[in-house]
Amino acid sequence: MTRLPNMIHAALLGACLLSTAIHAKPVRNLPEEQANHHLVLDFYDKFFNQHRTMEAAIVVSDDYRQHNPEVADGKAPFVDYFSRYFKEHPHASARVVRSVAQDDLVWLHVHSKESAQDRGQAVVDVFRVKDGQIVEHWDVIQDVPETSANNNGLF
């Protein structure tokens, strides 16, 4: 085997180290992720199942950023929107089927229903948490169909 000149060897080693640094996974803060996960699950149950909107919203930042086009930015508009919704739908519920936390995000896969008779909707809610406050939200919502081309279901 031929030895590479030192300059080429150093350049290749530097490129390998740079590639490793670029592709290295960031160090995760698992205790913070677990705290975020617990915070969001507790908030979600209080807010969407118990309808204790004011109490639950303590963990929502005043400048809460909303990506659902039907709800305005900010804690107050969010609470107002759902307070009205729960008055119209007092039996509304949201069962978290699965959830995951990574970094500052918490994802929930939810079966949301307006009443016991409602087939409901499959919802993926994504919350961003910063300093113990929910600061941002995205969602994707799909009606649960009456029939399906497969037997897998949405949950």
C-alpha cells in the first residue's frame, strides 16, 4: 500500500472530520423532552377532555403562534375559540392514541370527537415548547370515514 503524502492525508482527514461533524446527531436533552411531553399531555387532557380551558392555558404563552387557519394567534383568541366550541359541543373529547417528544416538539396522534355518536376526526397535533410554555401549534385533521379500502383504520 502506498503512503499518501502528509498534505493529502491531512486534507482527507480534515474532510472526514468535517463530514462527521456535519452529519453528527445533536445531543438530545431527554429530561427536557420528557418534561415537554408531560406538559403537553397534561395540557391536552385538561383543555380538550375536561374543558378546563383557563386552567389548562396557564402553560400557553401569551404570544402563542397558531398555524390552524381557523384560530387566531395568541393565547386569548385560542382560549376564546375553544371556550365557545365546548359550549356548543359539551361532550367533545380527544383521545391521545400515541405521542412522541423530540427536542422542543411534541407530536400527538389523536381521535377527536364532538360526541359519543360521532365517528370523529384523526388529528396530528404538533406543539413547540419553550421554557415550560407552549409557544406554537400545527395540526393536520382528517375525518374518520364511514368506509375504508382497507381494514387498518386511522388509529
